[in-house]
Amino acid sequence: MFTCPVEHTQLVRTPTPNGLIWVCPQCGGRAVGVGVLRKTVIRAPINRIWLAAREHTGHVGRPCPVCGRAMEEVPGSDGSPALDVCVSCYLVWFDGTEYELLPALPPPAPESEMPQQAREILALERVRELREDAEQQWGAAEPDEWWKFVPGVLGMPVEYGDQAVRITPWATWTIAALIAAISIWGLTNLERAIALLGLIPAEFMREGGATLLTAFFVHGGVLHLIGNVYFLLLFGDNVEEFLGNGRFLILLVAATLTGSLLHVALDPRSSIPVIGASGGISGLIAFYVLRFPRARLGVLVGPLFVFRWVRMPAYVLGLVWVLFQAIGAWQQIAGVGNVSALAHLGGAAAGVLFWFVWRSSG
């Protein structure tokens, strides 16, 4: 349910020739996606408004009809009204008749009246726009920050700078610090740490079942620890900004429990301990991919030792990740794998479920 930030009533889902918009039946306000606006209004003012919002105007606007967080109020220019923009939801809010004040695209000329040369020019311009949109997500450009080569060399993905958060992700940082502190302590006497905190499927109810969660904080080596903390920091801040601290922690706990229980259910007699935070983090990855499917992620690949960056949308990398986890789960069930892909899939399933529950509430 989308809520009017003025009247606090439910917005009405309204189809238009260029896509869906949401209209308040009382005040006449409208919530319009940036994609729909670019099909309806001349691009220049929309691009100006969007870039100004992304750079943070410092003006706090009304709450977003989708996620509920304060939008950026972008001052108008050349007689255009000030507008509220949510950069997380790609949404612009228009009060009353503000929508009609924006310069609309001219109606298309009848096909029979448009010269062939004009049609060719328009077609080439459309191809150029599609290419520019695709190049924002696909390509081989290097990331701007030099330090991203470090996780890239280790085979981990990086973000391409368009998913910066506007909050301080205290929950993400706190969990990362706890994982690092407990894991470093555990590495000083790994056998003792695993015996105390590790999950043993054949004895999963020991300590009252607490090891279903405590195994999250123990890691078997430095690279294992660095990898999981990196993925937590990479995806956790954006998910925390969308969900808020409380629901972020609920998702992390639920994903950890679901991953642990799926591992136990499919390998109940195993006495091999399970440790690591990857089950819970898999829930964050799944939620991130569903919430930000077109976020730009990149990996460093090196066929024949010629390294290059490959950039792609998050949903593509998410599908590749799920495929690898499915293969890993098959190997694990067959007894030839030593990574709990089952826990990863269980955690991811929790992330998908929580996305469907919370996708509209923010």
C-alpha cells in the first residue's frame, strides 16, 4: 500500500499510456516513477531534478509514499515547482497540479506525415538512449576507487558507486565488528571456539539450540572471516537503509536460523561442525538483489591471466550466485562438498520471503 504524504490515505494505482502512477483521490497528488517521467516529460528537467536529488540538496521533503523515509526536496527553476524525490525508490512526488506544470513531450506526429529521414533520426536517437542506459549497467569500465581492486583480485564483487547510503549503518557495522572480534578470539583456539559455538547437526539442540545462531560468529580462517565481513558490509548498508535497524536485524536472524535448519534437515546425522556467517548474509544478498536489481556490480576476471573488469546488473550476478549455490548444494548432499551451500540457499530463501513481505513498506 502506497500512502499519500499529505493526506496519509492510500494512493490509487492508476495506469497511463506511459506506465503506472499512484494518485491521491483527496488532494490530487501523484507519485510517479522516474522511468515513467522520462517517457512523459522532456528529459532535461527530469535529469536536472534527479541529479540534484542524488547530490543531496540539504532540503528535507515529505516522507516517501513507498519507503516512508524523508525525500529530497529539489528547488524548482524556470518557473517549475519544487519537487520531492526519493532516490532509493526512484520516485517523484507531485502536489496537486504540479505535474501539469512540467513541460510535456510533444505528441508524436502521425506516421504518414513524418518524413522518412525524420523517422530514421528518431530511431537512431532511441538506439543511442538504449545504449547509454545499457552502458550504465554493462561494460568493462574500472571502478573509480583504487581499493576495490583488492576485493576484485580476491574474486569478490564491487559496487560502482551509485548505491551510497544516506544513513550511518550502525547495525551493519556493529554486527561486522562482533563477527570480527569473536572470530579473531576463536582463531586463537579454534577447536575450543567450535566446540563452544559451532553448530553440529547431530546435536543441533545442544545449549538449547543456541548454536543455530552462535555459529554465525565463528570462522575457520582469516580469508573466511574477511570474505563474510566484506559481503556483510557491501550489501548490508543498503538493506539496512531500506528496512531500518530493527527489521534488518530480524532479517539477519531469520536468514541465519533458516540456513542452519535447512542444513540440519538435509544432513541430520552429521557430526561435522558448521561455522560462519554466510547463511545469514545470503539473506541480505537475496534481499539486495530483489530491492536493487539494476544496481551496478562488477567482478574482476582473468582468462589466460589477462585481467579485466566485467560490470553487470545485480540481478544477473544474483542469478549466477544462485546457480553456483545449487551446484554446491548438490555436491554437499552427495558428500563431496565442504561448504554449506544448503545454509546459503536457506538464508537466501528467507531473504526472498522477507522481500515479498516488506517490499512496499520500506
